[in-house]
Amino acid sequence: MWPSTRLMRAVPRCLAGILALAMVTVAGFALHINLTSISFLYLLLVFGMALYCGFWEASFVALIAGITLDYFFTPPVFQLNVTDPQDWVSLGVFEIAALLIGRLSTKEARSAREAAIRRKEMEHLYELSRNFLLLDFHQPPGPQLSVLMRRIFELDFVALYDVHLGRHDFAGEQTEELEKIARRYFLGDKTNEKDTAHTAQRILRNGRTAVGALVLRGEVSSVVVDAIAAIAAIAIDRYQSFANEEQAHTASKTEQLRTAVMDALAHDLKTPLSTVQIANSGLRDVGGLNEAQQNLADLIESETSRLADLCTRMLATARLEADSVGLHLEDIPLGTVVSRVVQTASSLLAGHPIDVSVDCGIVVRADPALLTMMLAQYVENAAKYSDLGTPINIAAHVSKTEVVISVHNFGPTIRLEDRERIFERFYRAPHQGASIPGTGIGLSVVRKAAEAHRGHVWMVSGEDEGTTFYLCLPAVAGKGAH
């Protein structure tokens, strides 16, 4: 099909060249133009044919020009003398001119076409980049990008796989084979970029991390494919960042609402609790209670005190979350606070040998109420979650910059995946279940209070070594450091 089409295009061009050659010949013969001048005119005609029509058309005209030159202008005229070297030189010059000009013309045309293609591709890339800025990152970028790429670059098919969302999107020919081609390419762990006839495949990367895959089918250069892949990777990364930001913002709003509700609830509970405590004290002061009634009164006092302490911690948490707590910092002997906490929690610690290893010279600069609350929480946790009869160890050591307080007990091991989350508010390790009462608030208060003092908390746990909770606070310079 192609040779016949090429021939059909060449015939009229050759006829036009012969007509032009005939006109030049008639004019030259009529005006008695000499051999040199007519040869130059024929050469210009061959140049024109090579420049505008191509090498083969120019070669045909050059052959006819050589014969015409010999017949009409080379003595003896009106005779063909093709054996004359001069005729071969003329024909050779015409053919070489046709070849050189034809090659130069073809190269120039090819360069012009390539430049036009590159310019069009740059315009398309600019349009894609501009539309990229208008993408709705509340929605997954895959469907939007695939439609944009196909429309802008006039592609047959576009497939995009997003590993974060685990979805593949496509635009164009809708066949089951083509729908999953990008996903298969990504999961095949291809490391080499591969281009085949009219099809290009790329792994989308954010730095060294693969975030998806892209498959394009259509007329597009590999350089443009690389640019499109880079834009797609940026879009996926931007969507992920936007989603994380939205999630963090939503979590922050939820946390603020939760803090406000908890603060209001704690305040509302304080008044009736105080009333119950006063009434219970009055009932006991009246006297005349039998043993069972006295036990009930003691139980009411114990439970209301525990509930009041819980409300106090809830209020402290709300203030710490809102960064509205004002720290009243003092230089406090750590041993004194530990002794007071152990004495207060004596009923919980009953049945556990207590080992306190705190140097009497250790001094911390902290808010007395918050420090007491942090230590009390650690000690109460150790008492609740330790095996009956096992010792509880409270220790502290100090360096030039910090004081590390530890509370150790033997009990259920805390799983590795729970050791960070256990300091989150309302979180309780699944294995604890409902067997041990608790709200999941205490340890979150300890962490917030420690951060307010520019300290931090952590814990370690193992079957053989037991569980140890740590509280690290800045040390007071020159006091107790060793």
C-alpha cells in the first residue's frame, strides 16, 4: 500500500519538474544561452526539486536535465553523445546536488517535525501541571489524573495504580486485561522502565519509595512519560499528606471536644460528690450505727474518695490538654514525696513487700501536686497489676541533667504493640479486659504532666524481668547529682 501511495505522489511532481525543465530549455534555446549558464539553471532546478519534492523526484529530473543538456546545448547539438565525459560529469553533478539537497531537506523537515512535536508535548505538560494544581485532594487522585492524561495527551489508554489506597484507576479502553495492568506491573516488582510499541510503563516513586505504577498507551515520548510519572507520584504523595493532615485535624477537634466534655463532667460531679461525703461524715458523727451500717458508711467514704480523686485527675487532664495549667514549681525532696505516696496507698499495697531505693539528697523541681499525682498513679498501677505477694520496687537515680524514677512490679506482661499506646487516654491493653477496674486516664495524665515539666515517660516489660514504668524529670543543678 505504501509504495503505490508514494508513487502516486511522485508522478505529478516528476511531471511538474519536466514541465519546468522544458520551459527553461525553450527559453535558453530561444535566447541562445551558453552551456555554462544553462547548466547553472538546470542545477538550480534540480536544487528546487530536491528541496521541495524529494531525492527521487530530483534524481529523475536530474537525469532528464543531463540528457536535455547534451541534446540541445552540447555540440554537436540535436545529437545524443552520452559517451562524452562532459555529459557524465554534468549528470554526476546533478545527482550529487539532488542527493545533498534532498538529505539536507529531509533532515530539516524531520527536525522541524520533531520540534513541533516537542513544542506540543511541552504545551501538554504545562496544561497537565496547571490542571494538577486544580485537583480536588479530598478525592483520590487516580480517577482525576487518568482522565486528564488521556484527554490532554490524546492517549488510547491510561492505567494508574495507587499502592496507598490499594486501587487501580483507568481511562480509555475498558477491558479486564487492561484494567489491572498497572497493578500487575507494580506487584511484579519491576525495576527497569519498559517501553514497547505505543506502550510505556513506569513505577511511581517518592524518593526511593514506590507509591504506584503508571501505564500509558499512545504516541508519547519516553521523556514526557517520565515527566507524567513524576507528576502522578507527586499527586499521590500530596493526597496522602493532605489526608494525614485532615485526619490529624479531625483528631484534634475530636480531642478538644472530648476534653471539654470531660472537664464539664468532672466539674458537675464534684458538687454531688462533696455532698455525699459531707452527708456520710454527718451520718457517722451522729453515731448509733450498728456494725453493718458502719461498714456501709466506710465503703461509701472509700468509694466517694476514689471517685473524687478520679474527678481531680480528669480536671488535671483537661487543663494539661488545653495547656492552661499553671505549674507551681518548687524544689522538692523526692524521698519525702515517695514516702507520702506509699503511705497514702498502703491499703492497695497490702500483701506486697515494698522496696524504696531513693536517696534522701535527690531534689526535683516540680509542681508538688502533679508530682504526687504522677507517682501515685505509678504506684497504684503497680499494686493493681502485680501478682499477689510479689515485691514492688521504687527507685530513683540522678545524673547532671535528669532524675529517672522507676516503679517495678511482677505481673502480666504488656505486649510490645501496647507499650506506647498504654499512655494514650482511655486506652487499655486488650489482655487486661474487664478483670481489673480502671478508666485508662491515669497514665495519659502522667505523660501530659511529665511533658509539662519538660520530661518524658516510658516503660519496659518482660516475662522474666517484670514490668517497670519510668518517669524522667529535669534535675536541679547541684542537688543530688552524682
